[in-house]
Amino acid sequence: MHPVHIDLDLLREAGLAKLPLDSRKLVLDWFRDQLKRRVHAHLMQRMTLRQQHEYEFLARMGNESMSTAWLDCELPFHRDVVRTEFDLLRMELRCQAPAIYAIETLLADSATEFELHLEALECLDD
């Protein structure tokens, strides 16, 4: 199974590569956060109470390699869950690309309009 990559290629595939840099970063951060939340929720539903406590303890320690080793042992299907959720999110992102561009355009137009208003106000002060 191939590892998932949350990067510019993901945005290209979704049709979002032409977003401004700061917007691309926001979308990638959102994607990363959503993937983490969804995988966590899915795995927690399939864990016993003991496993939940052990996993939460490891997660609080912040040692990602130890947490991954634990998952490999206790929930060997966890990589399948990551891939499935990644693919679902990727499809959602692709479907939402037109709306994301529309919002980006509205924000850019609003910012331009705001800048024009500021310039007009500055002229009034002179």
C-alpha cells in the first residue's frame, strides 16, 4: 500500500493548484486535520477500552514511531483506514474545488474593494 501524501500534488489532483500560496497552505492544513480526526474516530470505534487507554497514553507521550508500532501490532488494518479516509477526503476536496475557488474570488474581490475604500478615505484626509 502506498503512503498518503498531503502536498501540492494533492491540490493539483483536486484542481486547486492555482490557489494563492496562503490558501493552499490552509487547504492542506484543513485536509491534514480532517484526516487525523476521521482516522482517530474510526479507530477508536474499533478499539477495546484497554486499547483506547493505551493508545491515548502513547499519543500524549508524543512519540509517533512508538504509536505507529503499537497500531501495527494492535490494529494492523490501521493503514487501510488511513488510505480509505484519505481517498474519501480527496474526492470531497475535488468536488468542493469550484466552491473553494468561488470563495477565494469573493475574498480577493472584497479585499480589493476594501483597499479602494481605504485609498479613498486617505484622499479625504489630505
